[in-house]
Amino acid sequence: MGSSNEAWMDAAQREVPPRKLEKQIAMIRAACGIFGREGYTRASVDALAAAAGISTRTLYNHFPGGKAELFRTVVTWTSNEVKDAQISRIQALLPPDRPPHPDDLERDLVALARAFVALMADYRDHFALVRHIQAEVDHVPAEVLEAWKSAGPEPVGRAFADTMTGLAAAGLIDTHGDPALAGAHFTALTSHSITQLSYYGVRPLPQERTDHLITSGVATFLRAYRAA
């Protein structure tokens, strides 16, 4: 797939009959739920086909590589979806070319962290899938790991680095020469900590606890990075 599912769809619509493409997308979405619940190792081809309401023969007709090919397609598709949502929130709340007023910096960082945490509820199957990828890393094909990183974490990391660069250019923070690391520290102190504590959203934290982790994480980030 390309850098976004829209690009993949545009290409696929030129090459794949509409009904076949519609069936493939339905299979991808159904398989995401199975992989998110069972993981890569435990998910069977029979279960994947049943979830999509098709036969195993039909599954192999669409994905000749079987479970491995379908898994890679699912991982890339859902990672693109979530990546687009995450970058959209970064651009809406802290666009690199429109830094906030200094008095609003903490407020806007908190808003961004809350938006990222909220995505776990919007994309439950995706985050359950990522939890299994992390747990089964020794069994997940290496090319799938690379596809996941290329589709999701890496472009989101670059978007955060761009935002940190913009905040530094406006004199709001000091990235100490490493905007990518500043962005990684921000997510580690806010949304990442909640992701871990809630087991990737499987067991959501109480709202009060979530708010405390976000606001304290942002405060810690600013103690380290706010410009003097």
C-alpha cells in the first residue's frame, strides 16, 4: 500500500473490479478484529474466513499468500487509518506553521495528548492488534514489522518532530537539537503511558486518572523543554 489508504484505493479502483475490491475491504476489516483478539499466531485461516462470511478458498483467491499476506495487508491498512487520524489531530491542534500564544502552549499540548488518547476508543481493533504485535514480535514476519512502522509510527514521529521544530522556531521550547526525540518524549510522558497502563485501551483507565496522567505528563515535558 502507499502512504495512505486513499492512494491505495485510487490505484486499486483502476485495477480491481468494484465488487472484488469491496469484498477485499470487508475481509480486511473483519480480519482486523480477529487478529486484534487472537493475535497473529493463534488466528486461523478458518476463523478469518468465517469472520468475513466467506470460504477459505475465497480468502486464498484474494490473498494467495494466505494468513501472512492478509496480516500484512491488515496491519498496513489499519496503521494508515490511524496514522492519518493522528496526523490530522497534530495539524489541527499544533500545526508547525501556526504556533500557539505562549500562554496557551500548555493548554494546547494537553488537548493534543487527550486527542491521541481518545483514538484508542475510536480504533479499538487497531490498538488491540498493535498490542499483539508487541507481544508476538518473535513470531511476526519481519516484513510485517517494517510495514507497520513505515505506515504508522514513523510518519507520526516525523509529524511530531515538525511540530516540535515549529514550537522551537517560535521560541516556545528548546528541543536541544533533537526535535524527533522531543516529540518521542512528549508521547512517552502522555499518551504512551496511558496506552501501557490501559493495555492498549483494552482496560480503559478512570477519566480522573487519565486526566492526571496527561496534565502531569505535559507539565513534566515543559519542565524539560520549555524555552528559558
